[in-house]
Amino acid sequence: MTTHLSPGRGAVYPGFLDAHVHLALIDPVMLPSGGIARVLDLGGWLPDGPRPSMPDLAYAHQFVTVPGGYPSRADWAEPAWTCAVSGAADAAGAVDLQAAAGASVLKITLNSEAGPVLGGEALLALVGRAHHRGLPVVAHAEGAGEAERAFSAGVDAFAHTPFSERLGDDLVNAMAGRMTWISTLDIHGWGSRTAAFEIASDNLRRFHGSGGRVLYGTDLGNGPLRLGLNLREIVALLGAGLTPDDVLAALCSSAPLGLTVADTRVTFVPGERPRDPGAFADWLVTARALTRPELEELA
């Protein structure tokens, strides 16, 4: 996974991925200079022409929800960013609409704390149609019981580590057998530890300990987050039991959720990787994403 340049120069990794961003809410051209080479946009964005300075990406297009469901009432979301599904009969059309827009993943919202949520039949129909179209399904699950509902319906990944409630060990173990969780720990307080941060960290520690697959993600666009690698997110992952090598694996996934994300850049971290795990996060956030010609010039 790692290519080392001449002694002391640095290390080269597959392009670091942020698996939860909202490009419509940020200036994405800033991400490569902060170490992010690839992104997964999870709602609200469509390509508007060539932008070679942006990271490589895959995207979900609209948030699929029910009429009045999250985030249709949020002040940060444009009306066109959501696709309302009233029932199971609407599911195929909603999924096909995202696929026609070039989406390679379906984003479903199940936020019972912010409004109505999809019923069981509609949820199953959406997941079934998405899988029929070859699209993995990522869910925003918030509110008591919503994570379990999503898992039972066959959702492939959580956009956020579950944070509304402590999940039971048996459920976490079952989820670890077939799901991917995107981390997004730092959004719970942005460095000021909250109850949601503690719940999410505990859930993630047990999920990872049971062999569950974790992807690095920040929900970039949500709150005061750096445009690039997030030091606090990395520290939180380490605090949840991931080793430095586990964090690198969460950043370097070659096929996140089975998706093909172009890899025109690699990520370069200058200097020697510290042997002290406590210094790892500070070293890692000095990374920048480089095209291969840029890397050749550096070498």
C-alpha cells in the first residue's frame, strides 16, 4: 500500500478518500492540497462540467426520503436536493432517477428526529431496486431503532457511525458481518465531546473489534471542518480502537462499497512516518494529493 521515497522524503499512498462529503456546501478544489484525492458525495451535488482541480469522485445525487422528511426542511438543503417517495410504488422511479443522473450509490435518509421517515415496504422496495440496478445503498440513520431498521432492510452502509443509541452487541456483530460504516465522529461537537460522540465512539469500537469495515468520512460541509484531512477525526478513530494502519486502510480503500472511483492522484505525506503512534495523526494531516506527474517531479 505504501511507496517510500528516498529516506526522509516521505511516503506515497493510494489516494486518500473522504467517504462522506457534500461538495455543494464547500469549495472542493481545496481538498487535494489537504491530502484528499477522492471523495464520495452523499447528497446535493451534480457535475456541472470539467473541473480538473477537483478530487476524483463518485456521488449519490439526491437524498431519497419521504415528503417532508430529512433534509427537506433543513435550511442548508436546496429543494431540488431531495427526492420524495410516498410509498413502495414510487421506489423504482426514485432509484432510476438517481441512476439516470449518473449516481453510483443511493442515499436514503431515516431521520425520525427531524421528521417522517420511510415505511418498511418503501424502504425494502428502494433497497431492492437499487441492488437490482447495481447501486449500493447508504443510509443516514438517526433516531431510536432506525439503524436496526436500515440493517434489516439490507442497507449496505451507514453514512454516519450510529450515534442516537448504543447498539446491542449482537446487532453490532451482525452488522460487522456485512455492513460498512463511514466514521464521521468529529461532527458530534467538533472537538468538544458530546453524548453523541461517546455513543458513536463506543459503537464504532465494538463494530471494528468485530471485524466491521470502516471508511474514513467527515460529512464535510457540516460545520467547522477543515478542507482536507481532519486531525480530530483521525484522533477519534485512534481513540475508538483503530491502529494507525487501520486508519490508513480506512483512507485508502481501492473500491469503497464496491464502487469504482477514479484514481488520478496519490496522497503524499512528507517526512518519515513516526514510530510513536501518538505522533501519527499530526504527521498524517501534512499530506497532500498529487497527480502522478506532480509526484514524478517531487521524486
